[in-house]
Amino acid sequence: MLYLSKSRYCRLWQCPKMLWLDTYRPELKAQDDAKEARFAVGNEVGDLAMGLFGDFVEVTAKKEDGRLDLPEMIRRTEEEMKKRAPVICEASFSFGGLYCAVDLLKKENGGWAIYEVKSATHVSSVYCADVAYQKYVLENCGVKVTGVYVVTINGGYVFDGTRRLDELFNITDVSDGVAEETMKIEANLRTAEQVLAGGEPTVDIGEYCKSPYECEYWDYCTRALQRPNVFDLYRIGFKTALKHYFDGVTSYDALLAAGKVKNKTALRQIDFALNDRGTFADRDAIRAFLDTLSYPLYFLDFETMQLPVPKYVGTRPYQQVPFQYSLHYIEKEGGELKHKEFLAESGPDPRRALAERLCADIPKDVCVTAYNKAFECIRIKELAAAFPDLSEHLLNIESNIKDLLLPALFPDDPQLNYHNLEGVHNGSEAMDLFPQIQFMEPAEKETARRNLLKYCELDTLAMVKVWEKLKIV
Ligand code: SF4
């Protein structure tokens, strides 16, 4: 018998081979560092959305080992439907091996409406496939489905101190998209049955490898391609790269021979890779850049968090809220390298304290460098908008930022190896850790704060190293 959940149906919808690999070769998946964080975000949004229509009952049940107890959830759902509960969360159904849990099942218009909750800010076509699958299961269980909706986060919502769920969430009627997807369900289920009964299916790569979700089996499915290849070219669009792939032109040699690449940067990339020329350095551009820098010279890096549900007044969903920075600086030519840093208390709004310290740490009219300056500049502009009394100083800092977005020049420097750090190795880990600190025991809290400070310090130290190296290029 075919066993599917709604998430497995969506995997099949994106690519049948993905479902097969999930089932039989999951170890081939590339590591996804952000998966847990996404999961936590989904849970937070899902929990909050339960209260969207007021009173509700939740039928989630777990076994002793922590896994979901599906038969019990189905039993409780039947019971609550009989009691005519107005909203049932995680309402569960099973039909011939097909299982689904509806995020919110709401009694309306003489039947039941499905509300699928997503932590995204826009409705994607895969959501319609997801809801169509749920509708199919429910209708085959004898439920009259009178509405199909997707609940997403309203990206334009600004938290004013009182959380209003009806403003935080957008509800979209997806009847049309679901009707279209419903027509494909039986055929998709037959495909699933065939795919899962056989060996690894032969499916070529295609646009679906990156959309709606980036597939974790990309490296496995492209393992026969020479590396580097057309998909590694600088700023080549995925569709363009795919077109070359389908034309049979994927290796750098083949691309050159076929005259497929016109872009100067991409041509240089190919030339350097084929002729083993190491790292390209445009000396004139570097000298011109260095001439724009002056002492005292500052190296700034922020760490930020992105909350799907804003909790600080004046912030939007997913706004990047800075909570930490590292600042290396050199006062004069040949001067000592000094360091300042800031890490907010986890819990309260970190922005005011950070903005004040930033103004105290960086005087006006000094040269500041940042790695990928657009990010730091936008954060500072947001701080200036939030705190008008600091705005003049903040905007002065912002206007003096120069971009140090340059190629990695230190592949082998152990001092700059983020893997040697404890606990926090990248911005995503920093973003996940910071909001958790407020709930930690003192010793754990101290370790977490120390790890965050070390990580952020390394970011600006790397910038200092880049700058030092550029001076002798
Ligand atoms: S990489 Fe592409 S072809 Fe391979 S499983 Fe994923 S979506 Fe399918």
C-alpha cells in the first residue's frame, strides 16, 4: 500500500526522484544547517496561528518515544468534529495509506474549511498542491470541505506593542489553485506508487531542482558533471546554466569552445580555473580602493536575528534586528590593532543599547569598512529611523562605510578558520543562539555569550587581514 503524508506528497510534486531518495537513500542529502532553525520558525508561527479565530482545540498526541501518535490524533479529531468544535488544530485524517494533519480545520458554511499555515510571506504554487492533497484525503474520509485557504505572514505588519493576529496574518482563498491541483492528484498518486515500487528513477535535473525549494540531492544528481562546471559560473542564472546543460555544454572547456560565455568576469573565472592561476586580483582596482581609505580606520560587522513574529515595537516580520557587533580599529598608520565589541542582553529589544554604543565607539567622520556594506548600511539606516536623536551620528557613520567585499584571500589561515570556533561558526548559528540565551542557566549563558563574541570578533579580524593583504598586493 502507498503511504504518504502531505509533506511527502509535496516532495513528489516537486520531483518523483526526491521522494524515492527520501525513502530509500536519505543519507545522500546534503547537510542543511538552517533546517532546525526553519523548523523552529514554522512551529512558532503555527502555534500562534492556532488562535487566529479565537477558541480552538488541538488534537496533537504523542507516543512515549516523542513521535506523533497518529491513530490517537485521528480518534480525537473525530470526537471533536462530533462535538462540533469551532476550530480543530492538527485535525488528522487517514484514507488508504494517505495521511494528513490540517493546521486549522474550521467549521464554516455547513462544512469544514482547511487553513494551511505557512511561515512565508507569499503564497507559492506548492501550497495549493499541499492543500489539494489535504482536501482529497478529507473528502475521501467523508468530510464536506467548504473552503480552502493559505495563511501567511503579512510582511508589511509593524508591531506596535499589541499583537493583533488578524493583522499579522494574511488569509488567501486558494480555491482556484486547489481546483487545478486536484485534477492532478490521482495521476500523481499513481506516479508515487510506481516510483516507490521500483528502483531509483531516472530523472534529469531541471528547474524543479531549485524551485519551489532547493533540493538537497543536487550534488548527488550532478555527480557525473566535471567540476567546476557551468553551474559554478559567477552570476549565471540557473535557467541559463540549465539551457547550456541541455545543449550538452557544461565543462569550462566546452563552454569556451562553443563560445557560450560572453561575460568578462565569467571568462576570467574560466581562464583562471583552467590555467590554475589561483586567485584573481585586479591590482589597479585594489589600489584605487585603498586610496579611498583613511585613518583612523574601523572594521565593523553586525550579527542580526530575524523574527518571523516581531516582538520589538516598530519592527516588521523577518526584519534583521542587530544584537551584536565587533569593531576592530587602527588609529594611525602603523598603529596598534584595537578591538571593541557589543553584545546585547538576550530578551529585551537590543537596538537602542546597540545604537548608543555604536555612536560611542565610532566617532563621526571616520572611515569604516564592512564586508558587503549594503547589509550594515541598511541596518544603520533602520536604527537611525528608529532613534531620531541618534540619527545624525548614525547616518554619518553609514555615509562613511566602504565595502570590503573582496575574494577570500586566506584559504589556509588557521586563525581565520571558523571551524576552530566553539559553538558558533556562522551567522545563522549566531542568529539562532542569541534569542535562546535568555532562557539559559548562568554558566551556559556565559559560554554562549563568549562564543558569540568570539565569532563576531573573527568576522572583523578577517576584514583586517583582507585589508592588510590588499596593501601588499
Ligand atoms: S536534484 Fe533535481 S533531479 Fe535530483 S532529486 Fe533533486 S529535484 Fe530531483
